[in-house]
Amino acid sequence: MVSAQARRDQEDFTVSRGATVRQACALVNVSRSAPRYRSTTPKRDSELAGELQRITSENPTYGYRFAWGMLLKAK
């Protein structure tokens, strides 16, 4: 599976070589809106992800449900 950033890079490279955005997206096999999409999830969930990583590093045998329960209990 190719990352979204890699697809953006491929589309940008193709456009820089003279292809239109429509042609580049057809070549890379993505929709025309996909290369410009920017996710807001990493910003929004960065604190939560850090806490989950801390819990799982301290307790590697805990599953995601138990770690999530620990987060809910802590609040």
C-alpha cells in the first residue's frame, strides 16, 4: 500500500512533467480531490495517542480495550 504522501509526490512529479492534474490523477489511479486532502486527525488525537503509547509501553500485554478503559477511568 502506498502512502498518501507518496501519491501526492507522484501526482506533483507528473504535473511538473507537463501533464494536467486530471491526467496525473488518472495515471496514479486516485480521485482528483485525494492529493490535496489534509487530515486533521493527527493534531486532534496527538495527546490521546501519546497517552495510549505510554500505557502500552508500561504494560505491553494490555489490549487496546483495556488501555482505553484506563484512559476513561483516569479522566
